[in-house]
Amino acid sequence: MQRLLIVLGLAILAVGLLWPWLSRFPWGRLPGDISIVRENFSFHFPITTSIIVSIVLTLIVWWLRR
């Protein structure tokens, strides 16, 4: 558990430091993401982005548990 928390903390730190460069990527605007904009209503559901993040996190956790 200690190792997981340390790695998670370092990952959050890395994302925070790299955010100016990471924000240029089209996260949330990938093909397959749902975006509905009407006059008084907007709905955004980044399904493709969620799937990609889930796969990456699954691979990271699998790698850490090996």
C-alpha cells in the first residue's frame, strides 16, 4: 500500500508539473466523445477519453503488481 501511495503521489506531481504541455492534447475532444450543445443546455460525455484513461490506468496497476 505504501508503494502504491508513493507512486500515485509522484504521478499526481508529474501531471501537475507537466500540465502546461499536457493541456495542449485533445483530452475530452477525441472522436467518439459525446458533446451536445443547445441554447440553454450543454452536455459533454468523454466516453472515448474515459476508455483510454481506464486502459492506461489498468496497465499501470497491472505493471505495479507484477
